[in-house]
Amino acid sequence: MGILFCLTASLILAPFCAAGSAAAGVVTAQVKETVDKVISLSQDKNLKKPGKAAERRAAIRKVISQRFDFEEMARRSLAVAWQQRTPQERKEFVGLYTDLLERSYMKRIEGYSNEKIVYLDEKIDGTYAVVRTKIITDRNVEIPIDYRLLDRNGKWLVYDVVIEGVSLVNNYRTQFSKIIRTSSYQELVKKMKNKQSEELFDEKGR
């Protein structure tokens, strides 16, 4: 699927391995809370024991799902094609979309290489907010990553991630639209299912 589910997917939550921050606002605090939980789970000695990989991944995915509005991300990524889908098709698409992004993230965090995340600032405009961060790699390369969030009854949920100026949702929207336009929606789902099978196979080997 081209560059689908590669670098941008692997950075969806940033590497989340060591954290630093400026003075945190309410939205930043909620994002950081998720980061800290993921760090704790990924470094849990008990969950690093042999045979604990599935339990560790499930625990981390649960934390991720509580901070990301994957249905909103899926809807925005599918754009006008979302309106043409039945409720069952939407449910299936959201499930595939969520599963693939979470698995891409798990692969990233398991390949942790001493990156650090720094929280820069946040901007709130009504029910929308942006939390600006940057990742500092072990080679001291800085990667800007912005989180776009929606206020859902006091809980701020991520609906897009902008990496080095490139929107994750817009990137997927372009790729999904191209596949649907040149082939069909059914072909897009087929490709996503094939990618899901590949990820499952890779996980068994890790």
C-alpha cells in the first residue's frame, strides 16, 4: 500500500521512551499521562518476562485506545467515502484502521532506541487543541510532532498527528482516496486485511 502504515504510522504516538517538558497545561498533562503509562508498561520487568509479550501489548493498546479517537481519525481519513459506507462497513473499517495503527505503534515501541519527547506548548481554541512536542533521537536529531485533539466531555482525545508538518490523517486520506478512485473501497479493505495478516505474522516472530 505504498508508504501506508510505515514511518507516519510507526510514529503515531511518538517513541514515548523518555520524557521532559516545559510547564504543562491541562491538555498537555492528559497527553503526558498517557505517555507515562505507556513508559511504565513498556519498562515493567514482569511484563518483559518470556511469554508476557501478548499481555504487555494488550495493556499498552488499552492505554492508547483511551487517548486516541480512532473512529474520528478513521472518518477523517476516509473522507467522503465514509458517508457512502453502511454502519457495518464503518465498524469494520474503524476496527481495521485502529488495529493496524496500534500494531505499527507496538512495533515502534518494541524497537525503542533512547528517543526522548519534549513538550513545548499547547493552544486551545474552543473544543480543539494542539499540543506541540519534539522528539530528540539518540543521534540528537529533532523531529517536531504536533497532536491535534478534540474535547470529549472534558477528556481530550487525539484525532490527528502532524509529523514534520505532514498530517497523518491527510496522508492516509490521500492514499485511501487514490486506492478507492483507481480500484474500489473493497480493494482498500482487502489491502488493509492483508497488512493486518502480515503484522500478526510478524508479531508471532517477536
